[in-house]
Amino acid sequence: MAASKAAARARAVRPAATATLMALHEGIVYGPVRSRRLGRSLGINLTPAHLKLCTFNCSYCQYGWSAHSRRTATPAFEHWPSPSAVAKAVASAIRALSAQGERLDRLTLAGHGEPTLHPKFREVVRALRAVRDDLAPGVPLAVLSNASTLEQAEVREALAALDERYMKLDAGDTATLRTVNGATMTVEQVIAGLKKVPDIVIQSMFVRDRTGRIDNTGDLTVINWVGALDRIRPKAVQVYTIDRIPAFPYLQQVPAARLLEIAQRVRLAGFRCDVYGVPEALAGPDKA
Ligand code: SF4
């Protein structure tokens, strides 16, 4: 009951998306994007063109609010790209970039939504591995996921077949998960799923708004989050704050000093932690 009230409150204050948000992708491949965390990354969008499709509704999402969270809700969802269409688009982009002498650091499944929602995610991963092995051997195949679909064994199996798994965890308690990420699941469900996926990097966005209603930077919230990390045992943690226009326009960047304090708590708990969004010289010993 309390949870549904919290979700209703989160929905009630969502203002309309603005024109300055990131545009949705036209097709399957985008970039290469110069990413703070992934280097020169060729983005792969698995959600239907022009449709943001996500199980979460993050306050900081650069693509705006999620209009859809279930893949069967509208006929448009029939327009998922097929595994062969994804492979063909990525192969063509790699060939074109290679002809221009461009280097890639990663091939990254991300895009405007949750990539593991693709109904044939396992086949997509299989097809992409074949393309990578053939045309870009040595370039890691990565995913950015919100960790909301990990109760499905076939999603976990597909994730395990990738080279790098960057999994979102912005909160260690359900109330914060709801306000920051607009999630309907509990943090216990997210943690249970993350514990089943091997060799993950946790990526955590820290944000707050002027009212304090959305805020995952407070001491107690951070303690809960570090407790969740301790249960998940990731191989590394990435901490950062917004650097693009967020869905909720009143969010603020977290000062570098606070990000560094948060990172220090992660390191004291025994995990590698890289900080993004602070001057390189301050980022600390774990910054690559
Ligand atoms: S999980 Fe990613 S795509 Fe989904 S709402 Fe959050 S930031 Fe946006």
C-alpha cells in the first residue's frame, strides 16, 4: 500500500518532457559515442525506432519519461528489429568505420530503453557475437542494463555470453528506487537478480532535486546502497552524476566532493570504484 502511494506520488510530479531531451534513435546503430565510461562506443538500440521502451522511468533519463513498459501493450511493439537485422546493421557500421580508419573501444547494447526486453535477446547476442568475432575481434561486446529482467533465466544466459555487463543500481532501498528510477519492483528483487549474474560492473547515478524529494545522496541512503553492493559483490562500481538534460527538469548535478565521499565509502567496503563527472586529478586511485 505504501509502495503504491509512493509510486503514485512519483507519477504525480512528473512534468512534461522538454524539447531539449536526447532524440530517440532512428535506427539500430548510433554513434560511435564518446562515452565517459566506455570510450569510443558503437551504440546498438534494440527497441523499436522512435519508441522509448523501458521497465524503469528514471528521473534522470536523457530520453524523457517512459511511455511504455511492456512489450505486448501496443501493435508498435511488433516492430522490434530481428536478430538478423541487428547483425546486418552492426556489420555494416563496423565495415564503414573501418574503411574510414576509425577505431572502436566497444560495441554496446544500450539505446532508448532496456535492451533485455527484446523478445529474442538471446538470439540477438548470439548474432552479435558472430559479427564481432568476424569483423571486430578483440572489441568487447557490452550491455547497459537496468537489471529489471534478471528473473528470466534466458536473459541471464544471454548476459553471461557478453564480454561486459554494466548494471544499474542507484539505490539500496525500495523507496529510493521508486523515486529515482520510477521502478515498480522492489530493491530486493533487483538485488536477487544481480547476485545471479557473473562479473558485473555496477553503474550508479547520483542525483537530487531542490526539494529533496528525489535524492539518493543522503547518508542513510548511501549506507543502504553500499549494503546492497556488499550482497551483490560486483567486480567494480562506477559512480557519476548527470551531464545531460534529465526527464525531471529540476534534478541537479551532485557536487564532485559528494561523489568522491560516496566513492570512498565503496572503496572502504572493498570494491574498486571509478568516479565520473569530477576533474581527472580528483577521481582517485581507481580511475582508469
Ligand atoms: S533504465 Fe535507462 S532507459 Fe530506462 S528509464 Fe532509466 S535511464 Fe532511461
